[in-house]
Amino acid sequence: MVDNGSSDGSNPMIIKNYPEIKLIKLKENTGFAKANNIGIRQALKDDAQENNQKRGQLKYICPLNNDIELDAHYLEKMVITAKNRQKQKGKLGILAAKLFFKYEPELINTVGTLIQIDGSGMERGFREEDKGQYEKTEEIFGSCGAATLYTLEMLKDIVYQNKQGKNCYFDEDFFAYYEDLDLNYRSRLLGYKAYYVPEAFAYHVHSATAKSFSPFKSFYVHRNQYYVLIKNFPLPYLIRGLLFMPFRYIMLIISVFSNKGPSAKLKKNTQGKGIFKIVLTSWWGVIRNLGSLSKKRRIIQKNRKVSWKIFGSWLKDYKASLKKMIFG
């Protein structure tokens, strides 16, 4: 367990009640991406040091958020599906489970990820009542990072080294939000596939750490949307996505004045002017990191295994509803 600088008594509780857990205590909140990278590196280190016949047998990594409660058979169902899919043609990278809202268990939180042409994304099935409409194991674009299963083969393929020379799987420049979407793109661009496993389910509090419609979350989501777009979109779609952004801003303004959607709720939490500050600081964050983003883009686009035409098919096959994203 990687503790991201918590001050709520989590550490002594773990030490007292779960002595078998290896606890990594960080002095400060390093963000979702870096903390998960630390955990993954530790898992690989432990696997390499096992002094028995199981040494080097690690095949899957399953990061979990701090606000997730798993069904007792979650891992069993995920691993069974992973093994079955790996026997078939095609490279397996990601498996997504069915996540429900913890305090509204009749509602779906996510059954995979949907994407838009501007680099944004949303959860498939978000806040839909579960009526059996998602009971088929099927290919999806990717998965929410709150509770998912990654193959070690894929993680080793997308790894990069940070400035300290340490292996990274999630992009630490994201800090929080959309780093899972970025990983989905990087995995798909290398030819890996993602599947949804309806038999595996969990319960998610959702935004338990960074509250929904908060300035903190809104800033990182908006800035990191550009990060995803710049890094992963082939040139024709990068240009298309950037040209689409003014239209998106117009729709967001309409949503604020019509008092509908996430932006309207954010306005109430920031007294209106905070929205413009979030947008401007997001732009500055992109400009300030443009050099690093461009370097990563060159590597990703050089190594991608799929054509830009296949990329375009993803934007159609896994298209998120822009109306639902903006107006709710």
C-alpha cells in the first residue's frame, strides 16, 4: 500500500490491523501517477527477489484507488478472463470491471472508457441504472484507473524513464486525472487491446479525495485533456482536436448560463470567476510543459503500431456523447 502523505490515521490503522501489508509511506501527496508508479516498481522488485519457484511469475498489475471496495471474486474473474483472452489472437493490455457507486449501488459508475476528438473522455454507462445492458464481455477502448487490471507485458512496453532515471508507467506530469486515459491511448497505439469483464465488479465512492466540481479536480482534468491530445493524437486528429476546442468552450459557456452540467456546478463552487482562472492556468500549464509534451509525443508517434486511420475508427467506435459530457 502506497500512502500519499495522508494525515487521517491511515498509516497507524494499517500497521495495527494489517501487519502483513507492505506499507510505503510518502511524506507528501505526490499524485496518483507517481504513487502508482512507486507501487508497481515495488511489486516488480519483490517479484524479482522471490527465493522460490514462483520467482518472476508476476503477470498482472491491479492498482486500486483508496475509495474502492472489491467484490470477493473480483481478482479471480479478472485473471480468468485475462488468461482466456491471452490464448486468443491479439495482444491483451487492459481489463475493465463493472464499477458501481458505493452509496448508490443500483447505479453504474463505469464499464469502460469513452473518448472524444478533443482529448477528453468519460465513463461508459456513467450513472445509468444497471438493467443488464452491460452483461457482455466485449472489446472497449480502455478502463478507469480506479480499479483495473493491466498485463505486465503491456506495462513493460509503454514504460519510460523520468528525470531521476526511474521506470514510469503512468505519466507523472499529469499528477492526477486522465493519466489512466493517457495510458489507455499509449497501450492502444502499441497494438494492445482492452476488454470489459461484467462478472468482475467493485464499488467506487468516486471523487472521495478530490471532490467533484472542485477547482483542484477541474484544473487537472482540463489541463490534462490537452496533455492527452498533444501526446497521443496523430497529426490530422491533433489539428482537428485543437480546432474543435473553441466550439467546446462555447458549449461550456452555454451550459453555465443555462445552469446545466458540471461547469454550472463548478461555477457555484467558485463564485463564477474561478472558472476563467482555471482555464487560463490550464493553458499556462500546457504552454509551460510544451517542450516535455513534444518530446514524449515524438517517441509515442514514432513507436505506434497502428495507422492514423485505425485511430480515427476508435474515435467513432468509442465516441463519448459531447452533450452528456457538457450538459449532464
